[in-house]
Amino acid sequence: MSEIAELCKQNDCVLLQEHWLLPGEISYLNNIHKDFLSTGLSAVDVSKDLLIGRPYGGTAILFRKELSGSISVTETND
């Protein structure tokens, strides 16, 4: 997380892949840097009762709060 926070200090947008977060953990992305908001998806299937192995996949976009008026999230379900 500290490396991502450092990227936030230097950029307006940060794109992540392979973050390994579970669907219920995506909201943690909003806590990486106080000036950033985020949107993201988990690639982990939690429909089964037991997760086997490590989490995998996932993408996210972190962006400065001041840009939020110019950004809209589009759900594609793809």
C-alpha cells in the first residue's frame, strides 16, 4: 500500500492490475491516500463457501478527488 500511496503523491490517476483484493475489500482502495477516490473490480469468485489458494486478478483506478466531477464510472458487466 505504501508504494501505491507514493504513486498517488506523484500522479493524478493510478491504474492497478492484479491487486488480489476480494470483492468485500475493494473499498480499502479509498483509504490509500486522503486526496484520492477509487473504483475497482475483484476477479476473485467468492460464490463458493471456501476459497482455495491465494486471491488473484483485479483491476482498479485511483484518481484525485478534485477530478471526480469529470469522471463517471460505467458498469459494463463484462
